[in-house]
Amino acid sequence: MLKPENIDTLISILTYHVIPGKVMSGDIAGQMLMVETVQGGSVSIDATNGVMIDGANVIQADIETSNGVIHVIDAVILPK
């Protein structure tokens, strides 16, 4: 993926993992949502029993940073 010919694909995958804004797990608890990513696609979020994003489980939530919030997932999600 680090070869020059793959850079656009890598950027697409990485930006698919980012949504704009600051969303804490408590903000979405009990909801099912479709959210647009920075890449332009949408991810499905199911927060009705834990939190899943496009089928990946959130294994650590609400890690606050200076420029946003990180939620660690257990799989790589790919743009559709």
C-alpha cells in the first residue's frame, strides 16, 4: 500500500475511518446511524448493544485528543 501507485487507495481507506466532529460514545448510545466519513462514503453505526461500525467492534472508546476523539476498532473497514 505504500507504493506511489497505491497512495490514492491508502488515503481513501484511512479517511474512511474518520468522521468530522467530536462524537463521544454517550452521544450515540442506543442509536443506529449512517454517518458520512471524510472520504465521502457512509459508515453504519450500531450503538444498541455496545458499538459496531460497519461490522467492526469498538474495543476502546472516548480517547480524547487535542484535535478529536479516537474510538479503537478491531478491524479495518473498507469503503464500499
